[in-house]
Amino acid sequence: MTEIEWSRLKAAEIKALAGRNAVVIVPIGATEQHGPHLPSMVDWRLVQEVSHRAARLMTRSVPVLVAPTIPYGMSEHHMSLNGTIALDYATMHAVIRCVVESAIRHGFKRIFVLNGHGGNTTALQNMIGELTVAHKLPLATGTYWDIAAASIARLLERQKALLHACEAETSMLMAVAPELVNPDELAQMHGPYVPGLSAIPGVNAGVYRWRQLSSRSPIGVIGDAAAASADKGEKLLQAIAADVAEALADERLWNAPI
């Protein structure tokens, strides 16, 4: 099996992959509360799983390696609930810049920051835009549930999209770390989903207002975990990884002019 983990490769092997114009995937998640039924590692653990699975699929046609997962993100809106470690914008910007520029200095030209936490999305787009301008390279970013939105929707029973500590995230954690999920709690694990950027009932969906998660859900759950299962989680992971692999192996992503 082709090795895809940066941290398991030797320096000379990494240099050789740069010479082959390999795609570098940089996974970033978060460490934060995920309701009473899930551990705080959900976001970083799932984006790591997706990254590794996608990279193994990509090796059939594209050289690729996956950087060590960044386990922290912008999670200030979760600090009102226990278990969260949050980065501010400046700190996350510095971490992303240092990781991406380290890869660039080693000769890599195709770098994708794969996101697994909603609070990182807008910030990452801004950061990658700045780094693209600075280095004149086709850097890119994306959130895995946006990339695989259609596949996720087809597999869910009680939701249309991945939310938080929900049917989707709970199912995937049950697939990769079942010992950390208590199935007896799942029937009670549901919270309201209000569409729109502010998540305030009746407010125009295009209006954004920052809100702490505890004001939206006292138990820190958005969606419905009652329909979660390990089998569904495995299907979700397979489908998401396939969509991510297809997106990152698409030469049009890297060849379009800056």
C-alpha cells in the first residue's frame, strides 16, 4: 500500500513526492464540545479520516500526501459549553500560513487545506486567498461536507445536511471510534435546526449575526442523532472520501489561471 502520511515518510521520500508535483492535503478540524454523547475530537478525527481515505483513493492516479491534522480551529462560539479549545483568527492564520509555506519551501505547488469545522470556513477562504496572491500558486481549500453535499444528503434520514453532533457526525464517529459513543443516549440527542446565517427564526436568511451555540441548543446538538448508526457512518465516510478524492484529483482545479 502506498504511504500517504507525511509524518510516516522520510525526508527523502517527501522530497521525491515534491518532485512528482504531489498534492498536499492539510486537514484542519477543531477540539470542541459535541453534545453529551460524543467526544471533543469529532471534527479533527473525522477530517483526518476523510483526508486519509481520499488520499488512498487518489494514489491510483495522482501522487498525494497528507500533512498531520491540525486539531484546533476557530471555536469561540462553542466556548459557552464545556470541552472546547479555541484559536483566534490571528493564531489560526499564523498556523495555516506556516504549514502551507513550509510545504511550498519544500517544493510543493498544489496544496489543499481540507476543513472539518464550520467555524473555520470563511476564515480559511480569506487565508488561502492571501497566500495565493503572495505565492502565485494554485492553493485551494474546502469543507468536506460542502464538497460531498449531494452524497451526504442521499444517505441521511432525518436531515438534509451535516450539522453538529447530529445524525451524520454521530454515525461517522460510531464507525471509527464506537467505544466513545454511548448508543443508549442517542434517542435524546436532538436539537433545533434553524436555517439562515443568524439561525434566528423569522430573520432574513442572508443576514449574519454571531451567536454562541448554547443560545441555539443548550445541549450543544444541532440536528438529530437518534438515527445514527455505524453502518451509515461507514457509508458516509466512503462517499465523502470518494467525492473529495475526485475533486482534488481534477486537474482543472490546479491548472486554471490564478
